[in-house]
Amino acid sequence: MNLENTKAQMRKGVLELCILALLEHKDAYASDIIEHLKKAEMIVVEGTLYPLLTRLKNAELLAYRWEESTSGPPRKYYSLTLVGKKALTELQTSWDTLVEAVNKTTQKNS
């Protein structure tokens, strides 16, 4: 069993939830999202993030707008849609239930 692969799959499984949560209160562009995820020790690379952002946009969970930048080309800012906000609520509830179940399963009996 490749433990590094297992750990990577665990991170990928919660990446959508993390992205939606990051965008709940503030729009962000891809580099900003990557920076926030890295600070939280959620390792992600552009090659993983961009297809995921496109998939979330195609599922109507995210929208984007172009904004001029003072230091380079225009930036694509992502925001949460109403559908995305509902999805975030559902995913957060599912996550909380899953964490509780995992904690119950993995904690040793006293």
C-alpha cells in the first residue's frame, strides 16, 4: 500500500469543500486560492486546481469575472453562486458527520 497516494486521495476528496469554503465570504483568483490552501497545509498545484475550478464552474457552483491587474494581465476572480452556497452547506454537513464517524471509529475505548 502506498501511504503517500492514500494521503493525496484523502486531500483531493475534501478539496472541493475547501475551495467553496474559501470563496464563501470573499472572491479570489486561482493564485490566491492556492496560497490559502498551502497556508492550511492543503498541498495543491495549478495542474490540479484549474480543472477543478472549471468543473465547479460548469456545475454552476462558481462564477467568475475578469478584473484588470496593476501588475500584469487581467485576473479571473472566482465567486460562489447561490447553488454553490447550498452545495457548501450540504458538503459541510456531510463533512462534519464524516469527521464524527471517523473519530468514533478511530478513538480507543477508555
